[in-house]
Amino acid sequence: MPTDEIVLDFQRSERIGFDEAIFCQGKTTDQLNAILDQAKAKSAPLLLTRLTPLQLEGLTASHRASIDYEPVSRTGILGPLRPATPARVAIVAAGTSDAHVFREVERSARYYGHETHGFYDVGVAGLWRLLNRVEDLKRFPVLVVVAGMDAALPTVVGGLFGSVIIGVPTSNGYGVAEGGHTALHSMLASCAQGVTVMNIDNGYGAACAAIRVLNAIDRARA
Amino acid sequence: MPTDEIVLDFQRSERIGFDEAIFCQGKTTDQLNAILDQAKAKSAPLLLTRLTPLQLEGLTASHRASIDYEPVSRTGILGPLRPATPARVAIVAAGTSDAHVFREVERSARYYGHETHGFYDVGVAGLWRLLNRVEDLKRFPVLVVVAGMDAALPTVVGGLFGSVIIGVPTSNGYGVAEGGHTALHSMLASCAQGVTVMNIDNGYGAACAAIRVLNAIDRARA
Amino acid sequence: MPTDEIVLDFQRSERIGFDEAIFCQGKTTDQLNAILDQAKAKSAPLLLTRLTPLQLEGLTASHRASIDYEPVSRTGILGPLRPATPARVAIVAAGTSDAHVFREVERSARYYGHETHGFYDVGVAGLWRLLNRVEDLKRFPVLVVVAGMDAALPTVVGGLFGSVIIGVPTSNGYGVAEGGHTALHSMLASCAQGVTVMNIDNGYGAACAAIRVLNAIDRARA
Amino acid sequence: MPTDEIVLDFQRSERIGFDEAIFCQGKTTDQLNAILDQAKAKSAPLLLTRLTPLQLEGLTASHRASIDYEPVSRTGILGPLRPATPARVAIVAAGTSDAHVFREVERSARYYGHETHGFYDVGVAGLWRLLNRVEDLKRFPVLVVVAGMDAALPTVVGGLFGSVIIGVPTSNGYGVAEGGHTALHSMLASCAQGVTVMNIDNGYGAACAAIRVLNAIDRARA
Amino acid sequence: MPTDEIVLDFQRSERIGFDEAIFCQGKTTDQLNAILDQAKAKSAPLLLTRLTPLQLEGLTASHRASIDYEPVSRTGILGPLRPATPARVAIVAAGTSDAHVFREVERSARYYGHETHGFYDVGVAGLWRLLNRVEDLKRFPVLVVVAGMDAALPTVVGGLFGSVIIGVPTSNGYGVAEGGHTALHSMLASCAQGVTVMNIDNGYGAACAAIRVLNAIDRARA
Amino acid sequence: MPTDEIVLDFQRSERIGFDEAIFCQGKTTDQLNAILDQAKAKSAPLLLTRLTPLQLEGLTASHRASIDYEPVSRTGILGPLRPATPARVAIVAAGTSDAHVFREVERSARYYGHETHGFYDVGVAGLWRLLNRVEDLKRFPVLVVVAGMDAALPTVVGGLFGSVIIGVPTSNGYGVAEGGHTALHSMLASCAQGVTVMNIDNGYGAACAAIRVLNAIDRARA
Amino acid sequence: MPTDEIVLDFQRSERIGFDEAIFCQGKTTDQLNAILDQAKAKSAPLLLTRLTPLQLEGLTASHRASIDYEPVSRTGILGPLRPATPARVAIVAAGTSDAHVFREVERSARYYGHETHGFYDVGVAGLWRLLNRVEDLKRFPVLVVVAGMDAALPTVVGGLFGSVIIGVPTSNGYGVAEGGHTALHSMLASCAQGVTVMNIDNGYGAACAAIRVLNAIDRARA
Amino acid sequence: MPTDEIVLDFQRSERIGFDEAIFCQGKTTDQLNAILDQAKAKSAPLLLTRLTPLQLEGLTASHRASIDYEPVSRTGILGPLRPATPARVAIVAAGTSDAHVFREVERSARYYGHETHGFYDVGVAGLWRLLNRVEDLKRFPVLVVVAGMDAALPTVVGGLFGSVIIGVPTSNGYGVAEGGHTALHSMLASCAQGVTVMNIDNGYGAACAAIRVLNAIDRARA
């Protein structure tokens, strides 16, 4: 496969305020190596999502060495991290089983220069864990709510807070919850007003959606 | 259609403690009239579920007169009501849009001799409405939880109470919630332990399930 | 049905900055009349969504007279409109077939005190119609993108603008597009980063999500 | 991942009469080790469900040694078993292919202090196997019915007995039965009155539902 | 629409032993009148299935008069009935709600010259109703089993009898059973060996399948 | 609704060789009247698809009079028809039940200046009807194959002819065939090589796809 | 797991003319060994379906030696084969990709004492391969038609022959055909009259259905 | 398995202008070796699709040596390539993740004697990449558009070009896009007129569809 097949959209950042991340699922290691060659040639930083350990191993030693890899989220970051703003995004999750997703939110937001703050294990079957944190949570203009199974959490959160709420359903489950469609549908049908929803397991997209909000805030203040 | 096509299971009551209700959906008025003839001939009371106003009109004047019809639940009751026990079943619902279902639970339970107590409009997007009623709800050994859309209610209820919990998803909704499958799946995937679930809109079945529990309690006390 | 079944959440506004709208689908006219009685007793304004002409007719003459009804969106507004802020939300739609949805966004946002600006008939099969409006669209911090069928529009819009993007899939279509699930899935799987999604036909929710963003902007500026 | 991500709900037992079980699917061994550390620090017993042999191997030697693991149900129990009450719950199954589920019911009930009695291989294609056991089965106030494929068993059982009936569909099957959705739907649509249903393969939940009934009986007798 | 659009397959009978029936759903009355003209011109008898009362009214007076119409099954028969053989096909049904289907089996079989015998209201939730008829049912080489909802009947029947078993799922139901897919899947996944299945509500096809068996028997005897 | 909401793409014809048709489903009569006003103002011809009799009635008398309406296909044509080329597209259909679709192919192709030739009632259950027409069919460079239910026709046609084959599944059917998804999937999975497929009931799209081929032929010859 | 969990239905043969086969999917090797012990203790022959090579390896050496295993169909037969009748069942298949299914039909029929005759690679995209075999195929009272992907074969076969036709959809395919649901639905919606259908990949069931027909023929001749 | 099970359709080429390709999924290596023996005996070239590396290894050394294998598309070609015509088919793809599909289009077209030209990485989220290539793309009478996820590309392409457009959805994706059904439905519901669609991942079929168009062009010019 000739490397000229790969045309990265390096202008995207100017247009929309983000550079392009590389979605690695389905890509061969030859393609990934070519992408990394291009990025290095331009001294461009790069976020790689859904990069499996097997794909990582297939990279050239030099590329492998220059990537900061986090295995739970399966994200890789090339290049030095830009300085980060203090956390204006809280990540709220029902349990540690969804770590692959909230880690992807964290890492993606950090790559684009934003710290996040995590509130984990606040599932609504033990409501007090969430109610105890209400004052802490109120400070954040954006709440990313990560939940699988029945995904009751965004509805409770959406009824308690006036913040921007971005739901991310997760695929971890079994029976009717397998694959995350129940969590997705539950979030879309939420009785709380104005809860927005991302694709299943799309932690990267949730981070981008949060940053679109932060950028709108910053532009309004400018 | 000859009336000998219809063979009611009058012995069911002895076997399982319930007599048979008549599910009217899909039945012709000829069939319904024949069923009512049989019941009257045996002086048997009868519960008719999913009896549409159109079907009601198609009955003989005599049958129509002897039925107590409730239009929201579309239930009809033939024969004098047996005396009722005080309410040991609470019906908990997220909103008045689901009245066709919680009325069916009420009417069915009443037909079999059990009062119920209703807690309506306690949806979790306004959590305080439910939290205000915790002490009241604790008194009931059985909670029938009726919810549509995202059906977050049974999870919150299941995490607050140790009672028997019977979830009934409702079909009222739109988009991904249309038809009630999202509510059904959400209840089945509930993060609260031991929440049991009925078919969508099956208020009659929920009443029967509740009565099976009450009968188990009564037999244990005997 | 006793009116004490209906417990409106009048405190919601203090908690999250919105008062509660009434979702009319599945409600009887008795229930709607009781809700309007309560609201008038408290001099509370009220937004009614999915109010069919048939339900409207069933209201008392006095209630009917006090409601401003818009038939395409099927929304009714009780009470004087609060003053509105200039439009910071643009509604972008692929065609006039989706008017029931973008009118619901408009009306809901206006009820909560926000003007909107509409860009209709900018479907991507005739790309120039959208490209001609790029400069106009850039001014809006929030874009609500309404699209049915294949819903290619949010991806193109998401790649052109750095604004907050809220997609609303619509149910108008046929074959695989019937009911709006194709449009919904297409938006969730959008290749543009950070596009958020609402339930099918949920114009009301999109307006609320947009307002959550505007409130975040306003709080940050305060 | 810092261990303060994990906040177990140790008060749940006081609230609803159960402590929290750990659903291991999707958890890393680091997370599981941290959970076990917490439990041991509090001398709390713990039930682990869906614990794979691979996860078990990944635990510290000390944790692995202190867990009683049963491979068919994939359950692990930490801490001494509390004394058990005699069996008031019967588990009824159509065949040995569903052993992973009925073993999970057994183990979960036993963890919470309840013996169960198993009736296996009573599928309705060989009806006599069930009819021969009618008198034995009548003694149990709660019947957990485990069935896959067409799941005809709960309907036959529900028509024969007045007990509380909790159906658990199983995922073992092929073609239209693959994944257990046919069994699930068949149970939800059961023609027998008042059959309640759990998520596919949710033996743990069925045990909890059964115990909610036993607790209701015990509270009523108290 | 020119009548030469319609080319009936009058030779089918010689090829496979059946003439062609006319599936009326989706046909205009012009098309139906043209088909009846053709059939009368050839003095060919004709079976019309899924003929709605509205379509019947749209036929010419002469065609309407020459058709024997049965409203429950929505079948029309043109031409004199051929003499019928004694019943070798039993129709077994769980309840009168499925009359539209078992009447279609009866009428179609009769059109092709075969009597049938009906056993209705033998649902498995009241097992004795079926067990009482075992000796009667054993006499029939072919059993057509009509069932909706959970469709447990074919499994019980298939385990009791060695006959040819043809299951017909019905669409009458609600919630997960709406449209008949649960009944269809339940029959396909039947634990009884060698149960064959037709499309939902396809009573006509079941009659044809039964006749294919009777013809095989008759050819073997010849 | 202001008429400036409607922006027709009159340049499309220059770009891709087609002008835009108006998909009427979901449009109000106000919107349709405004569209017709615009077209007349530009003396542009117009094809209206999925125009219901009710919508037609709602048009102004003047618009209604200037439209040539065909009720089976629900198409309306405004303006004089351009001269037509002889038929190079054959429409092949399994039966008259699918007339609403093959009439839409005919009308749409004719609107764009192309005659078609219809071969109806050539379903594969009576194979001779198709085999008799093989020589006739060979003459056409494009075959549009319209089929519902099991849609076996495109596979047989695709194995017999080397022409361009465009399959259009139809929604007319019942049980598993209801809505046309079985026909759609069957065509997509066709064992014949290179069969292309349109959305369910999309006769208009099939005509456009056929014309794209004819235009490619004509451009190559030019 | 105690061996008394396993209760084989050895009387089934007397009741319906078949003994019970063992469906091995989901069974542990302990369970399979116990089943084989029981069968040997009664000198009963046994058919094992869906027996994987891994399960086979897990059997005791003695059991493994006494089983005749065929790897394509994954069937094992214990005990001497009974003498076989000449082939009255033809197996018709579209291609060699479905060998796992038609081998299961062959092996199951042979186990129960019936030879079969195979016609493979007669897919309808190359129609002449089937048309060349018409006379050969006419001799068989029962045709088992095995097909995947679009499953057009049963419709063509059903239109050519008056025999009993049993369709078996296969799971081998990709895209919309993955898992066999398209083939299943296509067979159920077949335009040919009286085609009966089995679950996906259920070659064993098809053999049983065929034998039910052969037994009906034999009983009629007796 | 006897080799006479395999009957290749060597006459197909005369009939429709293509020879038969071998779909290897689900075939055993014995079957593949037999097919290659037959092809060599006739000196026939052969295209093998979906040939896994594992299957390749299982071939005889002689067969393996005579096959030109390409691992990304998993295609094998036996025999010398025929001379190729210059590219009249462009392959347009949204990204390198779909290489398995566009390589299959390339290889299949080349096997049948047609060069193709690839335009990769022209996804619509970075619209300029496509707009820059408009003049290049206009030269091709046939555009094969390969896209996964939301598949917005065919709609944009279909609105820009009057060429024949053949969409191929790809299965690479996650959440709602997993398996390619979202991309498939999006293409079928495309707002651009006359976009035709293939099964998910069916690059081979797209090549055949393109060649049917090229052959129609060539026949018209002859």
C-alpha cells in the first residue's frame, strides 16, 4: 500500500479548533507506521485511539518509543503534551467496569489541553454516593456521564444539575445489555431535559464535545 | 364459530389460586358473547382485559349492562367484587402518561380481592418527590414499579427498598422509546439487585405476580 | 382519576434553571385539564409538547383560550412569554419535511427566553446551499442540526465548524429510514468529532441542551 | 488506577437486606485486587460473579487462596459462609446445558444464607419428567425456572403451581435462540399468569429476587 | 393498468398438484376484477386470501356474487367446491384469539379438497385440556399447531406425538409478542424434534404444507 | 412558514444531469403550494413523489389543475413532458401486488425522458413465465427488478443476464416480510454477481440509477 | 455435579418414534461422560450433535473409542447403526459452503435408519444445474433444501416439485447474511406454497421432520 | 466428501460475461483443493475471495504456489491475468481503515480485465480533500464509493457527479456502527438520487456491478 493513500487533514485544527485523531481499529501496522512518519515529518503531535497492544507491537521500534501508551483506554499520544487548563469537565461514572471509557475521555481531553476530574462509583442503586458529591459536582460547567447496563445515572444527574450533560453509554454488559444498546437507548430516552448522547464507548467523542463547549465559553469571554 | 370452540379453564383457581382472565385483544364480539354466556351459566365472575370500547359496544345489551367497565385500563369486571384485603401492594409510577397500565394493575388486583396504594408522579428526574415518600413506601411488602421511556425508576427504587419489586415497562414514548422496548431492556439490565420484570404494558400480569407473593406470605403464616 | 395524582416539579427551575414541560402524549384530557388548573393556580407559565389537535379540543374552553398553540410543532404555551435574548442558536435543516422538529426547537427555545435563527433546505446533496452560508453560520456558538433519512448533514457541518453541535434525527422517511433509526445511528457514528445526539424527533430536548450550553456561557461570563 | 476510585456500598445491607456483590466482567485484575483489599480490611464477606479463570489467576496469591471458586457458575466467595436456612427455593431447569445459570442461582442464594433444591432435566418435550415431580415442587414458595431455546417450561410450570415464579432465560442456543433473546421474549410473553422474568443468564439476580420474597415472608411472620 | 399485466400460472396444478391462490394484499380492485375475469373465462376455481371487506366491496357486483366469502379468515372462494376427503389434518390452537389463522387453514385445506378437524382452546397454561385429548389427536397424521404469544404449545405437542407437526405463529399479542416474532422464534427453537414452521399468520401455507404430506402419503399408497 | 424557507436546487440538473424531484411525504400543503409557486415562476417542470390524494386535495385549484397525477404510484408531474427515447430499461416484477413501485419507476423514468418496458408477473415460483421471456429481456442494457416477500427474482435474473441489474425491494408482505426488510436483505445477499440494490419501495431512485447508466452509455458514445 | 442431575428420556422413542439425541453445546465433559455412562448401562444407542473436537478430547478414552465421529457435521454416534431403508429423502444444497448442515441431515437420518441422497451445488444463480436434475429429484417424497445467503433455492424448488419441502437456512454468510437470518426470513416468506422451515443450521431437526413424514407414509401403508 | 459434490458453473461466462468466483468462507481445505484441481484440469483461471491465511496454508503446496495471494483483501488469483483496459472505474474511500474492501474491488476488477483508480482518504468531515479532486473524478463513468461508520460520503459524491454510483458499506466500526448496518442503511437512505448499494464489505460484488455497466457501455458502442 503506497503511503500516498494517506492524506491527513492537518488543516482541521484551524477550521474547527481540533486536530485530527487517528482511529486505529481496522488499520494495518503498515498504515499506522506511514501515518506516524507523516506526523513526525511535520512535527505534528498525534492522538491514536483504539490502538491495540498487538498493533503497538507492530510499529517500528522508533515509533513505539515515541508514543506514550495507556493500556486501559488503548490510547497513544505522540509528541509533548501541551500545557493543560484546570479541570472544567467532570467525568461521572457508575462503576469501575467502565474504566476503558472514562480513561479515554481523560486522555483525549488531556491531549487537547484540558484537565478533567473523575467521580467514579456513583451508581444510582446506592444513591447516597452521588448525593454526597452534589456540591463538588456543581462547580463543573460540563459533566460527562459514563454508564452501562440500564444507564439510569444520566437521568438522575440531569435532574440534579443545570450543567451541560454528555452521556456516553458503555458496551460492558450481558444479556439485553450486551454491546451497550440498552444503555444508549436509555440515555436517548432520558426523562431529564437536554441530556446529549454519544455513540457507545465513544469517550474520545465525548471529550471533543466537551471541548466544543469549553471553546464556546472561552470565545464568549474573549 | 360454534361456541364449543371455547373451553374456559374453570379449574385453574383450585390449581394455582387464580381464575382465568379473558384477554380480549383479537377476539370477535361473537366469541366474547359466548364466553360471557358460559361464565353466567356457571355464575362465575370474570375479568376481561384489553376490552376496547368498540368490543364493548358489540356485546349484547344484557352482557354490556352486567359489566363494570373502566375505560383508561380497558378492563371489564363481571359479577360482584369479592371483599378486599387492605393494601399490601404499592404501585409506583413516574408519571400520569402511564395511567393505562397502573389502572390495570389496580383493577386486576382488586378483582382478585386486593386493595393497592398508588404513588404517582415520582419520576427520578425530580428525585425529591420519591425521597419524600420513602417512609410511606417502606410499609409495603410488594412494589409494582410502572415506568416508560428510560425507566430509571426501578433501579432507584430497588436500591432504596428491600421489598419485592416488580417492574412493568410501558409502551408510551417516541423515537427509541416507542413501543416500550427501551424501558423493558432498561429494567432487565437494572443495576439494582433482584428487580423482576413483566412484559411491556402487562399490568394484569404484574397484579398476578404480586398476588403470588401475597399468597406465599399468607400460606407461610397459616 | 383524582387530581392529587399529579405532582408537578415546580422547584426544578431553581435546581437546574428550567421549569418542567408537560409531555402530552398518552395523557387524557382530564389529566391535562388538571395540570393546567395547577399551573394557573400558581400563575406558572407552562410549555406543552406533543399536544395533538384532538387533545387541544378536549381542554376546557377557558384553558384552550389561554394557550398559544402552534400546529406544526404541536406545542402549546400557557402564560406570557418572557423577553428573549438575541439568537445564539442556529437551527440547520436538510429540508422542509422536517418542519415538525425544527419548529419544536424554535418554540421550546423561545418559551425559555431564547431566539433562534433558522437555516433550512441546506441538504448536502446540493452542497453549495450549505457552503454559501458558512460565514453566517460561524457566528453561532450552538448549531442544532435537524436531519432525517441518511443524516449526512451533521458530519459535514461538524467538519466545517468548531461550534457546539447538537444533532436531532427525524422520523420522516421510508424503508430503512422509516422511524428515524437510520438517521439516529448515522449521527451517532458521525466521522466529525464531538457531534452530540438527541432522541429521534426530540426538538424539545435539543432546545434544552442548547440552553444548558448558553447558561454555561453566561455563568462563565458572570 | 488509584484505589480511591473504588467506593463499595457497605451500607446497602442495612438498607435493603443484601450486601453488594462484585460483577467482575470488564474489571481489571488491579481493580479486583483493590476491591478484595478493601473487603478484607473491613472483614466483609464478598460474592464475586462472572469471575473468569483468567481473572482469578491474575489475583494476588493471597487473594486467590482466600476465595472459594466454583468454575461452572464462575462465582467466587470470600469469607466464611453464614449458616443456611433450609431450602424454600426450588430451581427448575430444562437441561444440563444451562448449568452455568442454575449453579449461579445456587451459589448466590447460598452466599446470602439460603439453601436451594434443584430439579434438573424436566424439559417439557418429555412432559412426564415434570409431571412426576408435581408433589415435590408444590412445597416450595418460590420456583426459579431456568430455560433456554424456546423456554416453554415457565408457562407449563406457571399453569401448574400457585407459587412465586421467577424465570431466567439462558443464552445457550443457536440460530434464532443464540444469545437467549428468544427464551427471554418467550418468558415475558408467557400465557401463564404472573410469571416474572430476569435478564438473560442473570442467575445472581434471580437469587436476589427469590430472597426478597423470602424476606417478605419472614417480615410478615415476625 | 392493462389486464395483460396479469399472467396466472394455470399450469402449476399439473406441476406440483396445487393451483395458484391469489394473495390479495396490496392489489387494487381493478387488478382483482381482471384476475376474476381471467379465471371465469377459463372456468377455473380460485382461492383468494387476505381479501379485505373493502376490497370485496370494490369488486363488480357479478364477481362479488360468485364468491363465497368468510370474514374471519378473509378468504374468498370462486367456483364450486370439489368433494372433500375425511379429515386427516388436525388444527390445534391455544385460544380463540387466533381464529383468523385457524380459519384460514380450514378454508384453504377445504378449497383443495381436504376436511380438517379443529381442537381449539388447548393452551398449555391449562395442560389438562390438551392431555384430555391425546387419544383423539393421535389419529391424525398431520397436526397444524397455531399459537401466538410464547407459543409453548408446539413443543408440548411435539413431545407427545410422532405425527408431522406444522407450526403457525400468530401475530396477535402485545409488547414483545406484538407482530408474532416471539411466537415464530419460539417455534423455530422448539426443544421438540422435527417441528416445522411457517411464516407468521400463514394459515394458507400451513394448509399447503399439510397437503404436500397427504399427497406424499397418497402417492406412496398408489 | 415563510416561503423563503424553501430553496430548490435548480442547478442540480447542470451538475449531475437531473433536476431535483420533490419528496412530498411529511410536507404540509402550504409548503407544497410554495414549491409549486417557485417552479411555475421559473417555468421549471417538476416531479412530485409520494404525493397522497389528501395532499393533492390541499393544493390550490390552479396547482391541482396543472399537475398530471397517477394514483397507484402517487406521483404528480408539473409541466409538459419532454420527448422520450425508446425503452432501454426493462422493469421486471414478480406480481401485480407491487404495482405502486413499478409504476413509480415508469413515471419517474418517463419524466426524465425515458420510456421503459414492463415484464410483470414473472415470479420464480412459476419459472416458465420468466424463461419464456429470456430473448425479449436480453435486449435491454438495464433491468430494474422489483420484488417483495423472499425476493428470489433478482438472483435468478442476475444469473441469466449480463445486463446492469437494479433491485428494488417492496414493502408489501406480512409476518417476517412486513415492511420489506426480508426482500431488501435477500437482494443484498444475492448469490448472483453484481446485483445492485435500492431502498425499499424506492422506485424513483431506481429510475435515477438506471438513467445514470444510460447517461454513461450516451456519454461514451458521444 | 452429581450424575443424578441427568435424566434421559428413554421412553421418548415409544411415544413419538424417536429416541432423544444429545445436544452437546454448552455441556461440560463431565456431563457428557455421565450421559454416555447412562446410555451404555442401558445398551442404548445415542446420537450426539454439536460435539466439538475439544469436547470429544475431554471424554474418557473408552467413550471416545466407542463413538463414530464425523468432523464436518460435528456429530458422534454411539452404538451399532441399525439397518437403513433406501433413500426417500433428497438433500438439495446451493453450495459446498453449507456442508456442515447437509452432513448433519445425512448423519442424523442415517442414525435413525434412513439413507438420504445428496444433490449439491445446484444454486439458482446457475439455474441449469438444477433444471438438469428435475427428473432425478421428482422421485423423492421429501426434499430437504439447505441454503444460505439469499436462500432463493427453496422457492424455485417449491415451484417445480409437489413433494414435501423442508428448508434449512444456514448461518454461513457475511453482511446482512451473517448468522443466517436473511436466509431464514427468505424461506419463511417464500412465494412457493407450503415450504416448511427449520431453525438456522438445524440439520438434525430437518432429518427428524423428514422422518415424521416417512413414518406417516409408512403408517398409512400399514 | 467426494469431489463430485463440486459442480462449477463454467458456462456462466458465456451467459453473463463473467466466470464464477469462489467464495471461500465456510469451505474446508479439502473442498478448496478439489475446486482448484477442477479448474486446473480445465486450464480455467479462478478468483478466490475471502481466502484466509489459514485456508491458504491448508492447500497443497502445488496449489499454494500457483496462486497470487493478496492478504489485505484476502483474494487469491489462479492463472495468468488477462490484459487490462485503462481505468474507467474510480474507487473513492473515506479512509484507510476500509482497505480490505477497496483492495477487493481493485483485485476483482483486475481479475476480470479492468484497471481501477483509487481516491482514498476523502472523507467528508474534511470536505476540501474531496472538493480538490472534483475534476479528476468527473472523468470516470463509474464511481465505487466505499464507506463505513455514518457513510455520508456517497450522498456528497452523488450530489456532485452524474456518474454511476455504487456504494459499498464497510463493517469496520464500533457501537451502533459495528458490523456496518449503519453505513448500509445510510447509503440506502441517501438523499442523493440514484445511488445503488451492495451488501456490507462486498467489494467483489461492487466490481461485478461496475463491470456490468462497462459491458453495457461497450455493447452500446459496438
